[in-house]
Amino acid sequence: MGISERKEREKQEMKSLILETATQMFLEHGFEKTSLRNIAEKIEYSPATIYLYYKDKNQLFYDVHEKGFELLSEKMTPLMRIENPLERLYKMGEIYLDFAFHNPEYYDLMFIMTAPMEALHDDNWDCGFANYEMLRQTIAECMEKGLIKKADLEVTTVSVFSFVHGLVSLAIRQRFKMYPEETLPELFRQSIDNILNLMKA
């Protein structure tokens, strides 16, 4: 391995360390109480080292946020190969639930934690928009093929997303204590199936 390759590897390793540490600190202390200086202290480097990679905390949070959407996208993208859009829509619900239950920390950072998100207006925020667009496209195909009732596409997409997100958010915030925890995934899957069944043409 040459010098340039080794330096690039070390650079990526440092960036990964910063991201992993920042993720844990955002979760433990929240956005407002986490600083680049705190993160530097945690990994035992100077704040100047962090600034070599990130100009401010917002940019770092954006990268942590984007990482979560990349993980979700890895699960969602293969579903677009399913030809029947209604079957794909049901499967999307299952995958979304599985992702949330297996990655509650990332889900919290992606959808629940309060933080400035100026980067949402950045053209490079591909993964976040791409995941939503896959849902929107699938619902549009279902309508075109007469598999679900025709309605306003944007309203329907927002409604489906909001319903599933609401279930997951309540679960992550421990608002379903009236049910045994191990029953929640199946209960939610059946709830999503019920909503989609009501949408069928």
C-alpha cells in the first residue's frame, strides 16, 4: 500500500470514528448539548482535528443523518425490482418496520430528534429524498394499475408515510406499554396491512 492510499484509509477511519462518536453523543445528550469540542474530547483529539472534516456541528449532524438514510436505502432499493407495485408497497411497510426496530438509534436521529436541518435544501441530500420518492412512485404505480383507489398522489403518500412513522415513533418513545413488546412488530404489520387493504380499489 502506497503512502497516498494509507493516508486516505487513515482519513476515512478518522471520519468513521468521528461519525460513530457523534452519533452516540447526539443520542445521549441531544443536539443542543453536543459540541464539536465534546466530540473531540471523547475521541481524545484536539477540536482542530474535527474541523479538518467538518466546518460546524450542523454539517456533522447532516452526515450522521445521511448515514441513517443510506442504511434504509440499502434495504428499500432492492424492493423496486418487485413488479407488482401493491406487493412492493406491502413489502416496503415490512422493511420500514424492521429497519426501525433494529436501528432505533438511527431512526431517532433521522426522524424524531430536533435539530437544524438546513441541509434538507441541499441538492446532495439524495438518500433522504430517494427513500420517500420510492414510496411515492410505488403508490403512483398502484393507482395507475387500478390496484388502489385513485386519489391525490401527494396526499396519499403523506398519509401512508405518516401512519407508519407514527406507529414507529410511538413505539420508540415507549407509548405502547399496554402491549407486550415482543408483539409490537406483528401488531404493526397487521395495522399497516389493514390500512393498505382499505385503500384497495
